[in-house]
Amino acid sequence: MKKKMAWSRNERIFLWMLTPILILFFCFNTLPLIKGFYYGLTNFRGYGNYDFVGLRNFADIFGDARVGKSYLFTFKYAIVMTIAVNVISLILALGLNSNIRGKNALRGVYFVPNILGGLVVGYIFSFIFTYILPAIGEATGSQFLSNSLLASTRWAWVAIVIVGAWQGIAMNTIIYISGLQTVPEEVYEAGMLDGATGWKKFKNITLPLIMPFVSINMVLCMKNAMMVFDQIMALTKGGPSQSTESISYLIYNNGMSGGQFGFQSANAFVFFIVIVAISLFQTKFLGSKEEQL
């Protein structure tokens, strides 16, 4: 018979340290997911009695025009947001990683938006879009700026992207700076001897070496953008005419006050699966790009 391996002292310590974290994760992450799926199988309105309806809510999601419109808006916002944030963040990181005066102070200044709450930032920008920009538009004779962007079904989503990007760029910039600092200076010196300068230097040396950090930023940024809520709550509340209604806002609004708790619980579960699937696809795709570079 094989002898049972006894747990070492360090392993027991690690187990005791890990146990409370696993319990908290289960209580605040896994358990709500299970309960959400359970309520998704019912016609619960958020109050009173309810009956089981099986998979009817899940089937109704795919035929609901409002849900479909919200998914389209969410995908459009997330794609534009991810591209804009990562491009601007990388440019800022390259500048803040170079030999410029006061770069440490500038890094602190650029990180300030990340400290502020999403709702606070949203309300500030709401005032800017509603009053300040129209006043500037009238003073300069600009027809485009004379009307609030938030009142336009065509341009309101752009205002939300601006606010989300302004706040999201900070963390991505810090991650890119961390990646740039891992690139050895000797590699750049060797590249310069081979004539790698400017764009060639970035394409052939910098980008391949910081690709793991690009992957992290792309996945995190897409996930955060897909779950956009604070900016919409503060700026448009899904309007005008539901043109900026994200899935997160729809789940909150109709689930909490619209009497669709069971239906939106099913929607939330489906949305969770969608986010996981997109994150896995991004990880696999970007991982293959890392190997190629």
C-alpha cells in the first residue's frame, strides 16, 4: 500500500490562508451566479410569489428586440472603447517612459481619473456636454456643438466613449509603462546598430516584447467596456430613445424596477457566458499573436 503523503507545515499555512478567500469568493461571486440562474428559471418580478417557467426566459431573450438592440450597442461601445483606450494608452506610455523632465509627476496626473468614481466623473461630464459645450458652440457659431451630444440619438454614444476612455486610459497606461520598463536597454542598442529606429524600432523590438501586456490590457478593457454602467447611469440613463442602453443598464433598470427580475436574471446569466466566451477568444487569439511575434 502507498503511504499517505502528510501535509507539510507550509502547505497547511497556505491552506488556512486560502480557505477564507475561497469562502468569500463563493459567497460573493459563485453563489449570486447560481441564484441568478435559479431566478432565471422563474417568472419572479422581484416581489411576491413566483412560478417556475423552465427555459422560457432564456428563449425569450433571443426574440426580444430591446435586448438585441442593447447587445448591439454594448458590442459597438466595447470595440470602439477598447481600440481607443489601448491606442491612446500606448502612445502616452511611450511618452511617459522616455527621458522627459517631470515624468513621475505626469504619471501621477494621468492616473487621477482612475481614482475618481465613475458616477462623479459622469455627472461632471454631463454638465460639460449639456451646458458648457453648447455655450461654446453658440459663441463660435458651430451648429454641431450648439446642441448637447447627450440629446442626440446619433452622437450620444460618442460622448459615453469619451467619458469612459478618459477614465479608462489611466490604468492601461500604467500597465503599458510597466511593460516598457521590462524591455532591456541592450536590446534597443543592438537594434540601433542594425538600423532599427522610429517605427521599425517600435514594430520589431518594442511591440513583440510588450505583447503580453497588450494582451492583458485588451482583455481587461474589453471586459470593463462590456460591463459599462456608471457612465450611462450618469449621462443618458439609456436614452435618448434607448439608443445608449447597455446590457448592464437594461438588467439593472428592468430587473430592479421594471418587474422583470426573473427575465433579467436569465439575461444576466447569458451576458456572463458571453463575456467569458469573448475573454477566452481574446486570450487564445492574442496568445497566438504573442507566439508569432
